[in-house]
Amino acid sequence: MKVAILAGGKGTRLAEETSVRPKPMVEIGGMPILWHIMMIYSHYGYNDFSVALGYKGDYIKRYFAEYGTLAGSITVNMGRPDPVVRHDQEHAPWTVDLIETGDETLTGGRVKRLQPHLGNETFMLTWGDGVSDVDLDKLLAFHRYHGKLATITAVRPPARYGHMRFDGDQVTAFEEKPQTAEGWINGAFFVLEPQVFDYIEGDMVMFEHAPLENLARDGQLMAYRHDGFWAAMDTLRDKHILQTLWNSGQRPWAVWEK
């Protein structure tokens, strides 16, 4: 099964980092968040990726070209036509289609432009800036069971501020940045049938708007509710939180380490 990842946005809310590289290449623990996302999928056996490029797409191309040839130990024999000899393979057996989808194309348009590379089968889709410990086997089983065209992973993100409970003016309970108790949001990590492409009219369509709205209207959108970890790296603050979790060893999205 193919995995589509949208990696073409400009990431303007993370301008401190994205002025020099695309947001999916901003590093957590010394590796791009795109690598973290791909490792999540690879842990469940999904190693065939189609990555939608846009803003600074050449940066991502160069990364994978070098990662594919230079990872692990090598010997360079300058007298040979192919001078680089690899001794081992220290990364997953990924196949990565890096597809130019336009600098200004919106999310729905990027998904539509990946259609020739995704074939006519069920595929997975996510954004290039979010990580989670969602169980992809259970997600796919849920999608197969209900038989609709689209499954979205619904999440409840951590609150940005501390939560208090009161008895009059007395604070009876205080939780520092708890998980939001109400309000499920789009956590990406979709499973989609190819008929979903018919809901996308062109480049200037946000996938989160008309396509998902119309899928819901037609009774074709189901939610897989994930109560576990999920985080999106939208701002420098978000990056620092993920980096702090990584440094502490408490990094629940790193399912490949378990």
C-alpha cells in the first residue's frame, strides 16, 4: 500500500526554520520530521512513499539522494567508474517518489497531483509535519470494516495552557497542559479509496475544505478516534516541545524503537 505525504507547504508560522528549508525537513533529534513520519509507517511495513513537493522541494530531493547513497559505512575507490561502495544498509528499504506539485498548489491539489503515482488502490495519506503513536494496523482494519471511501484519524491535542477546576473561587484541581477533554480535530493519518480523487476539482482546493466536507455530506467519511499521542509541528514552540520529548527519551511517536 502506498503512503502519500504532503511536504510542499511554506510553513510560514515556523519562519525561523523554514526560511532556509521546507518544514518537513526541520529536525527533531538530528533527523527531519519527515524521516520520523516515514519511520512510523515503515514500522508497520509501509515502505512505498509518494511525497508531494512544493516549497524548496530540491532540498528534499537532495536529502533523499544523499541518504540513499551515503547512509552507513562506505568505501570510496577513486579509480572505479562507480567509486562509492556501501558496506551495510542502516535504513529502511524505502521507495520514495518525490513529485513536484507546484509551489502555490493547495493541499487538495497536491493530493490530486499524486493520483498517477498512487494507482487505483487503497492508500494512506498524512501531512509532513505531524507525528503520532496511532496503531496503523488498527486504523486500516477500521477502514476495511466500515467500507466507506475515507477514514480520518481524529485526535484530542494537548491544551496549550493549564486547566483549573473551581469550587467558588478556590482551585480544587490544576492540570498543567492536559489533553483536551472535548473537541476532536483532524490528525491526518488518513486511509483513502481512489474514488476520493473525484472529490478534488483542481489545484486551488484545500483538502480539508470541500473534499472532506462533501465526503461527510455523502456519508463517506469515518473517524478513527485516537486517544494516544499526537503532535503537529506548526510553530517554533511546537518544535521545542518535540525536541524536549526526544531528549528526555519520552518520545511516544518513535514506535520503531519499541
